[in-house]
Amino acid sequence: MKEWQAKLKEFINWWREAFSSSGGLKVIFLKELADNLSSTRMGILFSLVAVACLSALYVAAQSIRQSVGQEETSFVFLRLFTTSGGSLPPFISFLSFLGPLLGLALGFDAINGEYNKRTLSRLLAQPIYRDDVINGKFLAGIAVLAIMIATLGLLVAGLGLVFIGVPPRGEEIGRMLAYLIVSIIYVAFWLSISLLFSLLFRQAATSALAGIAVWLFFAIFAPMLAGIIADGLFPVTDESPPELVLRNAVWKQNLSRLSPTTLYDEATLYLLNPGIRTLGPVLIQQVIGAIPGFLPLSQSLLLIWPHLVGLIAGTLIIFALAYYYFMRQEIRTS
Amino acid sequence: MGNRSPIIVTENLTKHYGPVVAVQDLNLEIYEGEVFGLLGPNGAGKTTTILMLLGLTEPTSGRALVAGLDPTRNALAVKRLVGYLPDNVGFYDDLTAKENLLYTGRLNQIPEAELEQRIKTALEQVGLADHGDRKVREFSRGMRQRLGIADLIVKDPRIFILDEPTLGIDPEGVRELLNLIVRLSREKGKTILISSHLLHQIQQICDRVGIFVAGRLLAVGPLETLGRQVMAGKPLEIELQVEPFNHDLLEVFRSLEGVDRVESQGPYIRLRCAKGKDIRPQLTGLLAERKVSILHLRARGHDLDDIYLEYFQGEGRI
């Protein structure tokens, strides 16, 4: 009895020594959180995104109200997010376009900022593990992004309720929450990119520009590039055989799916439009006999599973790279 | 140092950055409670040595022991014992002085209740008590440096490592800072390692100094013995300024027995004595006879500046 107790105690002590945190992670997390939430930068960006998204909501609600009775009324609550009205794009387009900016803004000077302020060596001389610094910054960034996106989403839901007066059903709430979670993952991807750039570039401005360049590339040029490559590989004319046309379309889609922006756009489209069954090319034979209707949430989730895994894997790979660089970086200041 | 045991030991500590040698075979012992000055020009490897002592950089070969612990293996334990003031210390500009200290205090797991008190005393000790709630952005260079010391006082480590603490501060600020460091050592028995290239400032407060050039430790010891080491086997050089000065005087000096060389340089006359000779006693009488008064007389090689210069010029010969 005594012996195993002693052994257990020994084991617990060893466990504590080996796996206990230095306590630094929590302190750094809380400090970064406070910094981010109180920074002017965040205030400006959040206002920008909020104004864009709320005006999109207002226009969407207007057009839904006008079309009451003429259109299908099921899932009307989700249409708040996807309806565009007049010259304004819908809420999801705004978030898809501006979300990366939020992620980039939070991280582009995370490490090189500490370096330039000459606080990094003082910070690392404290009794904390080195990875506490980068983990704390990443987690605090994600927490801030999650707070912002959840706030926006719930704000839109609440205001939408007031505007259109139709309460959401359980499935609609589920879809909306899933949409918000996917958005958080997507923005976290951009946070990890900017964290990596903040390690690779000593100047905050360079790192911010690099982040914006990658963002524009994925948002605007990647789909075009995918089209050019697919057309180059499988040139399609009016007389081309159907296999070639199909192959061209599939290649185009798969190439553009290399871009996280495409992955995210497709995933959110599936989530918020239960009527959509596929985004790829469909042959008439495949549609024959299909009963038009809405997919349940679980089936929509199944459809976007690869997209989700791709986004999470991308985020983790980029963060792992940043982690690796940070752990190996020399911290000399002169 | 007597029976005190070394608290920092390095054994053939070596660091190469690619082909560049930053530190080569450093063997150093620093004793508990002493003020040790690591002196050397910029780029001599002082900061690299300090980073290795803290476990922030891994040595290429050899090892360091801080209170018996290897910093590369027990980084956390070592960092609990050592407080480090980096050269040109930085703070978070958007936070107040107190908030900055709170952050390091929390990182060191100091209980909140005690932390408040410690910060108050630390700020008082460095003379920033009235500025605790100001943003660090508004602080001058000297105030930042003092806040850096307060940061260490809050942490209250056994060993203080200060990298170029006096750089860029006005003379009055330097005097205050050095007084503060001396008090830490004398009153609290802390071990203090100061790296600097500013000799005059450091010389007054160090128990022992090590001279560090191009990655190698050239000499270690209390100042007086360093002086003797340098003087041993080297002829004495006298720097002299007299009034009224005429060139005939140079001839008189040349004719003196035991004088090897005489040259005039600006307002000064330089006499080099033959080995083992010291003509200073004769000099005064000689000049008094001719009604020439001495404005300035200095035997070179007796203060740290000369020692330092000597080692710099003698680099490779020693």
C-alpha cells in the first residue's frame, strides 16, 4: 500500500515536471487578448467589416420582404446571409472577402513587432517555454477572431429577426452556427499565414504586404489561373467531345480548390443553401429521377467535409511552419 | 573571493555562427555575490556569451553551468535564477510602466497580492515611483533603463545579468544607475554580471573584470592585478604637460639617464623610460630647477583604459 502510493506520487511529480506548463501560456494569452481587443487597429477593422456586413443584411432583408409570397419561403432565415440586393453583395461575400483581412491584421507584426520593440529577448529570458509565446499569440488571435465573427453572426441573426419577423428553425440555427465555425477556421488560416510572415520578415510593413499579396492572389488570381491551366491542358472548342469538356471543368474546379478561398466559399455555399447538392459539373443522366428538395444538415456537412479538412490541415501546416521557424530563430538583437 | 564558490562557470564554451567565431573556448568563473565586468569592444561576443548563459542560444561546444544547472537542459530553472537586462531594453509602449512590470511578474508566477507591493518598492528604488501610471512611450532612454532594472528587482533573481546598461544615458543617469547596481550587490548579496564597452563607468564598481576581444577572454582579475600583468616587462610611459614649454626641454629630457625616447604630441610630452626604470622622482626636481611647472603628469598603463588599449593592440601577441 505504502509503496504504490510512493510510486504514484513519484509518477505524478514526474508527470508534472515533464508536462506541466510553465504558466506562461495563460499569461501571454491574456495579455495578447487584452492588447488585441483594445488596439485601434482592431477597432477600425471591425467597424469596417461590421458596416459592410450590416448594410448587406439591411439590403437583403429589404429584398426578402419585397418578395414575400412570390418565392419559396423555407429557410428564409438563411437567405439573410446569402441574398444580395441592388448593388450590394450578400453578407457571405463580404465576410469571405474581408475576413482574411481580419486574420492578417491580427498577426502580421506578432513576432517581428516584439523583435523591433526589443521586448522579445526580455520576454524569452523569463521562466517560460519558448513556444508559449507563439502559442499564446496564436490562441489569443483565434479567440479575438472567434469573438468578432460570433458577434457579427449573432448580430445579423438578431437584426434579421427584427426585420423579417420569421423565427429560425432548429436546423437553420445549426447551419448558421456551422457557418460561423467554418468562418472562424478560415480566418484562423489567414492568422497563421500572417504569423508565419511576421517571422520571415523583419519589417512589419513587408510582412503585411506579403500577407495582402497572398490574400489577393487567392481571392482574385487563383481562380483565373486555374481556368488558364485547365484550358491549356484540355483546350475546349464548340466541337469538343463531351469527355474533354467534362475533364476541363473538373480540372478547373479541382485546381481552384487548391485555394483556401475557394474551399471556404464552396463550404459556406453548401451550408447556407440546403438546396445545393453539388457544385461540380453534373450530367443530365445523373439528375434524372432525382427529387428536388432540401438536404438535411448532416448531408450538407458530409459534402463539405473535405473542404473542412483541407482548411484545418492548411491552417495547421502553416502554423507548424511558423512554430518551427520560431523555435529555431536566433534571438540576437544586434 | 576566498572561500566563496563559483555560481557561473563556463568550460571551453564555444559558439560559431557558420564560419564566424563568436566565442572561442571561454573559461570563466564568477563567484556568488561579486560584481563582474565583462569588457570588450562591440562584437566581441559578450552578448552571445550572455545568451548562452541564459539558454537562449545553444553553444557549439563546451558548456556553461549556472548554479550547477546547464542552461541548455534546464532552461526554465536557470531563467528563474537569472534576471537579464538586454542591451537597449524594450518595453510595450502602449502599456504603463506598472502594467509592463505586472506582465513580467505574472510570467514569473509571483502571487498577485505580493506582486503589487514588489512593483511599488521596485519603482521607488529606481526613482520612478511618480511615473508608474505613465505609458512607457513617454519615457526617456534613461527612464527605460531604470525601468529595466525595476523589472529585475520585481523578479528578484539571484543573478543579475546586465548587457550594456549604461549605453546612451547621460552622466548623471549613469551615476545613479551604478549606485543602484552597487546597492543591489552590497545590500542584497546579488551576483552581478555587467557587460560593457564603456570602461570608465564600469571600472568603479567591478570587483573583477574580464577582457574579452574577438571571442576570446584575454585576461581576468581584479583591476590592480590586471594593471600589474600589463606593466610586467613593459617600459613605463609618462605623459607630461608643462608650462612654459620650449623645445630645449625635449633635449634635456633626452639627455636624462634612463629615458629611451622623447616625443611631443600636441600639448603633451611623452617620455618612455628604459625597462625597469622610473624617472618620475628626478623629473620634478629637474623641472623645478628650471622654473617650469607641471600641469599634468600621468603614468600610462595604470588605469583600465590603458589596459584595455594594450590588450587591443596586443591582440594576437598575448
